[in-house]
Amino acid sequence: MTPHRILNGILGVLLAYNASFFSLHLSGQSRLWKDALSDVQALLSIMELIAVVALFVDLVVRFDQIAKSWQVPRVAGVGLCVTGMIFKWFVLYLHLSYLVD
């Protein structure tokens, strides 16, 4: 399996992870997510950081090699992953500092 296909898979997994997080958060069921992932939240955040950094570096290094038709969706996807990670960290900070229940 080529590294490009692995990174495409990672991008797809992160987009699905962000979509499920936001759908549960917007529907008011974030407590379910928090309870299910409370034991592995730190590990999951570190893995997400590594994946997002890898995707971002790949995007910067390999941008000219990406087909023109996929450049904008790829940038948007990586941007959504970065934004989702920052948002999840902010929500985690709010929960850990007892500012939000």
C-alpha cells in the first residue's frame, strides 16, 4: 500500500471522526461521547495530533503532485481536520476546567 493511500485513509477516518463528534455535540449527546472515550481521551488526542500533523506536512510537501481536481477538496479536508482538532481541544479544556458540564 502506498503512503498516499494510507494518508487518504487517515484523512477519511479523521473526517468521519470529526463528523461523528460534531453531530453528537450539536445534538446535545456529547455526554455519551465523553463517557465512552474518557479512558482513552489523552491517547486519542495525541494520535489525532500526529495524524493531523502528518496530513498537513503531506499537503504542504506534495501539493504540486496532487491532481488539480483534488487540490481544493484536499485542502478543505485537512483544514476541517485541523479545525476539528482545535475545537475538540477547546471543548476538552472547558470540561476539564469545570466551565461546562
